[in-house]
Amino acid sequence: MLLKMVSTFLELTLPRILSYIIEGIIKPLEGQTGIDVRAKAGEIAVWAVVMIACATAAVCGTVTANRLAARISRDAAENIRRDLFTKTMDLSPAQTDAFTVPSLESRLTSDTYNVHSFLNTVQRMGVRAPILLTGGLAICATMDLRLTLIMACILPVLFVSVYTVSSRGLPLFTRVQKATDGMIRVVREDAQGIRVIKALSKVGYEDRRYDAENLNLSRSERLANSVMAVTNPAMNFFMNLGLVSVVFFGARFVDSGLSRPGDIIAFIQYFTLISGAMMGISRIFVMWSKASSSANRIGEVLAAGEGLPVRSPEEFPPVPGESGIVFDRVCFAYGDTKEILHDISFSLPRGGTLGIIGATGSGKTTLISLLMRFYDVTSGSVRIDGRDVRTVPEEELHSMFGAAMQNDFIAAGTVAGNISFFRGIGDGDIEAAAGMAQVTEFIDSLEGGFGYELTSKGTNVSGGQRQRILIARAVAGRPDILILDDASSALDYRTDMLLRRALKAGLSGVTQIIVAQRVSSVKDCDLILVLDEGRIIGRGTHAELTENCEVYREIAGSQMGGAFLE
């Protein structure tokens, strides 16, 4: 700011010096002899050098200040992105659902860019423009108050027009950012489902769907930019009107002997500087409309409260002597939707195995989400070793689990890195986990073995290979509770059988919860729950359910091929 101030003040001195040269040195030479003219030429040269020095110092100071402004805005944007990302990762699944993932991506990218651009511009122009405006008017007032008043009459009109247009631009740019969210959502969905889209020959349909979102964004941007585009022409019109007024009245004042030609020349230069300052201010207002909308969207995320705060044991008292996992009359609904789970009650002792089976949409994954406290129950309670999960700190709670979920992901990196997943797990434990997951033979066949580079989402391996790597990740940390949520659906029956045997032998004492569509995956569990539309319609062992649960018996009968293989 100091560099900007000094540079701007130096820039303001140039027209004043020029006016002095004209009126104080050159004009008195009229009618003088050649000797007098040569004597004054040296004085003119001195002032010319002073002007060059001021201009050079102003340029150097401005360039340096602009570089500093770029660095400051870069660092500020980096901090904003870091804080926003950290907050995004801390959001509860319910909060993430409310914001939506495409919107969060847009806020981390385009919104932070808009704020960065505004911070950079406001540092470069926000200091210089007001000084040029006020300083130019002050110097002009000392030279000719009448002409200064003419200039000043234009300024309120400029401020009102800029403020009016900017006020209308703010909601329009908010609409633009929402349209950007919609386009990002389509791009994200198509990128994830590209294989299905191609397999079903729906590329043309997705092109049209993207075009619709792109057209919506284009229309929103066109409307917002059309409104903001009024600013510059209006500014030019009023500034040129003021300049013409200064020239017109200045000529009359000179003709009447009320002003001097040198002052008029200086006035025109100051008016040019003031015009540039006003254009800079108008540009700041235009960028403010866009940045303010983006800043509000960023602020919504940063200001979001703690999604799932840890509750006090006084509110949900522990149950003395209780061990294992207990669901006690649990009901749950996503937001304002109808209940997904209805009156779910069961208990699983520590070290036991639980199988959950049921049709798609029966609530299997939702039940697991409540156990890991991705969501809070609507009513009832979920307890682990007598403690309600709502009273357990998040890090302590999640450290109990190893999970391979339905829509789990693989990051771009080595096989070993994906199994360890930055948890500092040793090579021996990684290899042991791979062995239990029945993936060692496949990894050994890869070039580089455990150092083989997987692509993002594991697109360079098959579905079954990807699932086994994810299972290896889940067991590598030796969790207290292992959750496999439809994690072996892509495995053949023989590999699935070998996997279950290896997990049973290698994870003795670990509580296991297996969500599956196959009866063969859960038939050896200590307790099997059959879910249908969020209700438990059967519970017991495989033998008991075969006897007394018709739905389970039908599922088992339709999968005799897998049962026969075993």
C-alpha cells in the first residue's frame, strides 16, 4: 500500500509540473531575446528530468506493488482453498447431501478463483484509484475551483450508475454459479458412468443433456454480463461529457482572462487520470458483484456448523456390562423423506459375524451408515460396547472400523499405497492383508508387483481385482469391526469362498459385518438379518432362516449353484 501511495502521488505531480513549465517558464519568455530563452532552456531541462524521474519512480513502484499484490492474493486464495477443503472434508454426509458434491467442487474451483481475482484487482486499483480521484480533485481545486466544480458534478452520477448496476449484478452472478454447479454435476456423472453410457449407446442423449446445462449457463452468463456491460459505456459517456464541459468552459475562462492555458492543459490531464481511476473503480464494482456471490457461497460452507457433534454421556448414558454392537429400536429417515428403517433391533456380541441380506433399497447400506455414524438415528440408539455412537469422538469411532463399501474408490497411486492408504502400515501387514483378500497372485503378476501404478478409480484393473484390493485395505489396519458392504459382488463363488475362509482364520476375534446379495456370502455368519423395505423380516442362522423365512428360502433356492459349489 505504501508503494502504491507513493507511486500514485508521484504520478499526480506530472500535470502540475507541466503546468508550471508552461505558465511559469515558457509564457514569460514571450517577446524576450534569444539570450533569455537559452537561459530558461536549462531550467526547462531540469524540470524535464524531474518529470522523467517521477514517471520512472512511479512505474517502478507500481510494478513492484503489483507483484506484491499478486503474491498476497495468491497466498490468500491458497489459504481460502485449504480452509474450504478442510471444512468440506469435515462436513457430515447429511451436510454434503444438502450442498451436493458438484456444488462443493464448484466452490473449491471457480468460486475461489473469483475471490482471488477480486483480491488481486482491489489491491492494484483499490489504493491507486481513490488517491487519483481525491488527489486529482484536490490539486485541481488549488488551480481553478470553477473547473473543479464542473468535474465534481459528474462524479455523483457516475457513482449512482455504477452502484445501481452492481446491485443488480450480484443476484445474477449467484444464478451463474448455480448454473455452473449444474454443468459440473452432469460432467461428473458422465465421467463416472462413461462405460455404461457407451455400453447403452446413450452418448447422444448425454450430449443433449450437457448441451442443455451448458445453454442454461450461457444464458445466465449472458444476462449477468449484459447488465454489467452497461457500466463501461455509461462511464465513458459521462466522463467524456465532463471532459467536453471542462474544455468548453475552460476556453471561455481563458478568453475572459479567468484562467490560464497551462492550467487547462493540466486540467485535461488530471481529468484523464480521474477518468482512469473511475474506470478502475467501476471494474472493481463489476468484479465485486461476481466475487461477492462466490464469497457468500464459500462462506456458507465455512459457516456450516458441526454436522454431527459429539453428544454428552449424560444425554445418552452408557449401558454397563453391555458388549458388542446393539441396535435398539432404531428408526431413520433421510431429511424430510419417509422412514428408511423401521424399528430395527438386534445385538451382535464382540467377535461375532453378522450377515445382512435383502433386496436393493431395503436399507442394508443405511444400517451400516448409522453404525459408523455417517448419519444420526431419527429415534432409538446404536451402541458399541455399551456406548452410544453419538457420544464417541469421531476419530475414536472410525478408528474401530475397517470398511470396503459399495462405492469405494481407488486413488491414483501404487497398489501398496492404496492398501496402506497413508496409515503407515508396514510391508508385512500389507502383504498379509493382500493374502487374506485373495489378491496376492494377481499383484505378483503385475509389472512392479505392489509398486504397480493404479489409475484413478482403478480403471486399469478388473472389477473383481479392484474389490479385492479394497478388501485388503479394509483388513490391513487390523480393525475391531470389519464391514464388507457388497464388497465381493464381482468375485466368483470359489474366490468368495476362499476369501471368507481366509478372513475367518486371519481375523479371529474381529467383529465382522457382511452385507451381500448372495446367500453363500452370509450363510456361515452367527446372525443373519433379512431386510425388506427397512424392516427385519427374518433373523437367525442359515439353517433357522431356511426353515422359517420364506424370502430367505426363495433367495437361497435361486442361488443353489453357489451353494452346490461349496
